[in-house]
Amino acid sequence: MNDLIWGVVGLLLTIMILSYLIGDNVFFRFAAHIFIGLTAGFVAVMLINQILIPYFVTPIVTGGWQQWLWMLIPLGLILLLVMGQWSKFASAGSIPLAYLAGLTAAVAVGGAVFGTLIPQARAVIEAFDPAGWYAVPGRSWLRVMDALVMLVGVIGTLSYFHFGKRRSTDDVVESPDPPRLMRALGKIGQVFIGITLGAVFASVFSSALIALIDRVLFVGEIILKLIGGG
């Protein structure tokens, strides 16, 4: 019985969300507000249970004086962030925000370098290993073609994002035209970038389509249960 009740609730919320197809309306806004509220509550509970309690409250309650001293740093940042809510102390709130922005940028850059750039460069280098070309008899030319396509794609993509040195003429800053070779490689890079964006879009579209099909099947199952139960 409980499964049927929650199924009906899910059916109503799904229909409210799908009602946006005919235009913005109060039912869609109501369902969206419920979703945002539940998401905010879930994130708040996760932050309290997995971050604040184990990394802040527990060291203060059960730790020694050394841990208490370390806790003064996040406590001070929290205090500055709260003080920044008043206009008189608005500048104090910029300190923890700058710390968070710098930490986020460092994590993003580190992830891009060690998770994308270095593995990509290593894959290109390993693709030109002659031992890998002859690993499968009769397929060496395919390995060579794969390596060449990978190399051209990497060089072309990097050439597309080439930025030359700007020159100043009569107080007017102009961006010089890149060399012809760089422009040609940039055109090739555009093709690879377009293929990549197309693949990403197809992946996102297929994921959204799968989610839509799942919701339609869910609606059909609930309706069949209601009809069968009646």
C-alpha cells in the first residue's frame, strides 16, 4: 500500500514537471520548488553528517589542545564569513571567499593537468611505440593510422587555441594573424572539436532520452496498478 501511495505521489510530480511542455504554470513551479527544497535539505544533511561533525565537532569534543588549535583556522574563516553579511564588515567576508575560490581553482587545475593533459600526452607518446604497432599481426597499419590521427587531432586542437603576441600601433592594440600553417592546423582542430562536442551532445541527449523513457514507463506502470487495483 505504501508503494502505491508513493507511486501516485511520484506520478503527480512527474506530470507536474512534464506540464512545462505546454508552458510555465503553477504546477511546474510547485514541483520545482519541492525538488529544490529536497535537494537543499539533502545537501545540508550530508554536509553536517560527513563534514561538520567528523572534521569539526568531533575533534573539538574528543581531541587534544593541538587539534583545538588547528580548529581555530576553520572557526576563524567561518566567523569572517558570518561577519561579511553586515555591510560594515563586508570586506572581512572576502577572505574566506578568496580562500575557497583559490582552493577550487587549484583542485580544478590539478584535475585538468593530472587527469586530462598528462594522460593525453602519455597516450599520444605510447601510440608511437613500435612495439604496439606489431602486437596484432596484420593490423600494424591500423595502429599507425590511429597514432597519426591522434597526433594530428592534438596538434590541430592546440593550434586552434593559439594566441599570438599582440602588437600596438598608434595606441591601438591589434591581434596579429597567425601563420598560415597555424591557421590550417586550426581548421583541422575545429573538425576534431566539432566531433568531440557532437559526441558530448549525443551522450547528454541519450541520457536525457533514457530518463524520459524511464519516467514514461513509470507513469504507465502506476496507471496500470491503479486500474488493476480498481
